[in-house]
Amino acid sequence: MNDLEIRQNFHRKRLRRQHAQEDTLVIDELGLNHGKCRADIAVINGHLVGYEIKSNNDSLRRLERQVKSYNAVFDIVYIVIGDRYINSIQNYIPKWWGVIVSVRGPRGAVNFDLIRKAKTNKSIDQISIAQLLWRNEVIEILQQKKLSPKKLRQPRAILYQYLVDTLNICELRKFVREYLQKRKNWRCPELPSRCDGLYQPAAM
């Protein structure tokens, strides 16, 4: 099975409850590090949860770089793999990452087995979290914190640093979750119940 088939079934079978919750956003291809890396699936509610998919057709060559990007942002991470990698994947990922294997059932259905439950990330990078925000969102937050108009005209990288210096980690994570959830025209899959059970990306 390929990446798309795993993704479709994962949305339908493992993330149906999250899709149905009003306070939860499920998004495909969440850009990390200004788009240099993308999380295959992100679930945003009280936490930031990332899912990386590696089907049997995928290579693990980029995984080392992807791991660094995921580690900097997500509270919890799972890698969803094809059975080809079931014996080797733990050599490529941190011990706190969870592992889910996708397997083909006897009647052709795609099923998912939890191999290892994820633990909480203890090394989140505040700048990487701040970079999930768009420039106008950062400015809006800093305006609430009474930052001077002159400082608000600084380059984006400096604004992110102002944000990290102004907010504690709990405040920063809370603002990021709230802004991601209230964005308009966001790349978010339709609810499975609206797609006849299949994932279909929403129009941009």
C-alpha cells in the first residue's frame, strides 16, 4: 500500500474522533521550519500531535532531517509505517516517538496496530513553535503585549524572537494552537463522514 492509501484510511479509522471534535483541527502537510519540512498529519487541540507516514514504497533517507523538525515542534509524535520497516524503524527515531504499523487484512482492508505508545516530548524549541505563526499573527499578539510600533516593523525573524522573549512557553503554545485553529482557508481534510469514508483534501 502507498502513502495515500495509508493516509486515507488513517483519517477514516484512527482520527475519526478527532475530526468530529469542534475544538480539534486535523490538517495535512503542516509546514515546519518555514516549509522546509512538512508534517504528514497534524492534530491540534490541547496538544500538538504529529504523524509521519512511511509506506513500504517510501525511503527513510530524509527521516533524520524530518525527526529534527518534528522534535522541535510537536508534543507527541507517531510514525506510521508499512510492515517493511517494522524491525528497523526504531533505529531511526527517538525512543519517545510512538510507532503504528499499517497492515493489509485478509479481505484487503488497511488496519493499524500500535507497536509503541508515544511519550511526551521534553525538548520543544520555542522559536520553532513561534515559526508556525504567520507574520500578521505574530504582530497581532505583540500588539496585545504593547510592543512599540517601531519594533513591529522589524523582520520576521526578529519578531519571532520578540515573541519568545515576551511569552512563557505555556502562553506561546496556547497562542499558537489558538491561531492555527481559527485560520480561514486552511488546508484541512473534510470530515470522513462528508467524504463517504475517504480522505479528500479541501480546496485551497
